[in-house]
Amino acid sequence: MTYGELFQKIKQTLADAGCEFPGFDAECILEDIGGLPHRQRARYLNEDVPAEIQEAVETATAYRASGRPLQYILGNWEFLSLTLHVGEGVLIPRPETELLCEVGANFLKDHWDHYLRSPQVWDLCAGSGCVSLGLCKLYPRARVTAVELSDFALYYLRHNCVDYSQFNVRVLQADVLQDVPSLRGRADLILSNPPYIPTGELEGLMTEVHHEPRMALDGDVDGLKFYRCFADKWVKRLADGGMLAVEVGAGQAPAVAELFRDAGLTELQITTDGSGIDRVVSGIWHANEK
């Protein structure tokens, strides 16, 4: 079988299984599992596929057709031009979360470039570390503490931080819904992409999402559990002039903004993602006004 024939076979198998982007998924599998150079499939269309590579590719295709996320099959995913390790037990980095990093980095560029010291950043519910490392990619001066509870997610978080050791990110295992005494001082910036899907909506999610850890998705009955905690516990952990910015689900921005306003944050902003969804809510803490 040639690479061209194998590609068509994979694509058709994935299309028959209902995959949304069968051609894209087939290319990724051939590149990552089949070893073809990135985006150069056309050069190898008429070459025969070694038996062991065909077997590996067909096995990966069967996993994908069964609903397993492509990212878990490949073992890595791109986020802000970083290649991050992902797998069972950690939330898959998504393009909309890049906006959270951009909001945080723009705040630091606007408010901290004139300071000699590096800003202290806390990433709550850090997961794979995509927010921590993504922020550092955009603002390398940041000193980030990535806080994560899950043992499974910590494996990938630590692995990714080692891969990008040029960034100043330390890992802390803790439950952000509780007090974290080992996290001392105050943060100049707090970022979080917490669980925000209402519990009742979890069963209706796409098949792929059911493979992701429930604890990274379930935001309780109304999806706002973590935002209430941030308003209650974490706003007051900001330094004077510091910012809290969070990713939110579709339709949640007004409720989250109200929680943050009631907690004393000012200069509230809602930032819309490329799909037109209000995706990031941010606000500033002025301690001397409280």
C-alpha cells in the first residue's frame, strides 16, 4: 500500500466514524505516527508504506475512530507555538485559551515593563501548563507558580516545564478551592482556566470530551463554582494594582463579571475570542480603595 492509498483509507475510516475533520486528522496521524515530514504528504504519495508503519497508523486510526481525542493519540499538541505533552488525565489545550495568555501578557507589558523586578504570576488549575508556559512565551520576564491538584495532570505539567526550562515556572500541587498557605505573598497577576461546564451538561458533550478528566471540566451545578471561590479567596491575594483574568464558558461572562465586581475588582473587561464568544473576564484590584 502506498502513502496516498493509506491516507485515503484513513480519511474514509474517520469520515465514516463521524470525525469532524477527517482529512486533517489523517494528515496528523500520518505525520506523527507515520513519520512523514510536516505538510509534505504529497511528496510521498506513490511510495510504499513499511508494514510496521502501516500497522501503527491503522491502530492509531482505530483509536481515533472510536472517539479518542487526536491529541491523546499523538501525545502532544501545539499551543502558542509551543509543543506540549498531553495524554489521559489532563485537559487538552485549546486555541481559545491562548486569548487568556494574551490578555495577561498585554497587562504585564502595559503595567510592568518599567519595574526592575519580575512580576509574580499565579496560574490556578494549571493542567498541562499551557497558560503558564504560554504567558512566559509572550512575556518571558514573568515568574509563574503553576498550581494543580491532579496527580495525572501534574505528570504532564512537570514534563512540559522541564521541556521549557528557559521559562521561570515552578509547580505547586494544591487545591485552589482551599487555602494554600505554601503560596506566600501577593500576585501581580492571577490567571485561570478553571472547570466551568455545568454538571448537567457534561453528558451531552462530544464523545472526545468524555475522554478528558471530569475534574477539569465540571464547574458544579451552574458552572460558576471556581469563579465564586476566586472572588471570595483569591481576589484579596492580589497585589495593589494586580489583575485577575479567567477564561469562561459561552454565556458566563456577565455572571462572572458581577461576581468579580462584588468582590471589589474594578476596570472590568470582557474579551471576545475569534468565534465571537465572550471568553475572558478580567479586573484590577486596588487595595487602597477597600
